[in-house]
Amino acid sequence: MADKIIMLACSAGMSTSLLVTKMQAAAKKLGRDYNIFATSVSDIDNQLENTHPDVLMLGPQVAYMKGDVKAKTDAAKIPMAVINMQDYGMMAGDKVLAAAEQLLKEG
């Protein structure tokens, strides 16, 4: 079983799929055992209830939903942040993973 669960959420869960692959590679390189997956923002409630991720990273294209999503993650006591737009655009899995790990430490 994975040490931590990192959930990425975007419009449809599709654009973050490549980023998930890059993050998984970065985690493996660091010897981390994380379950990293992408989903759509419409599936956040379901995932919070059933998967119980340790951290949620919101895609920059849905940053306008941050307030609503943060209210849900705060209620579930799960740290959440919007993925840095430049890191997202560059598909910098290592940097997004580092941001998720920082949230886990602060969480």
C-alpha cells in the first residue's frame, strides 16, 4: 500500500494524466511509494469521501474553483493548493511532486 495518496484535479482529469506520469517517475527516482492519480473536479467529492487522498493539487486551468474546493478539503482536513502554472505548462513532475510533499509536511 502506498505511503501517501496525491490527487490532482482538473477540468476532465485528462490534461493532468501526463503530469501524473511525470510525478510517478520523479517519486520512483526518489524512492517514494505514492499513489498519484488525476481526476476531474466534478469527481472531487467522491474521491474525498472514498479515496481519502493525503493532498489535493488543483490544475491551474480550474484555479477559479479554489475557494469551493478549499472549503471541501478544509472540512476533510486535507491540504490543497493550485499547481504552479509554469510547472504545469512544463510538465515538471519533480517540481509539482516537491510542492505536494511540502503541503504534506505543512498539513
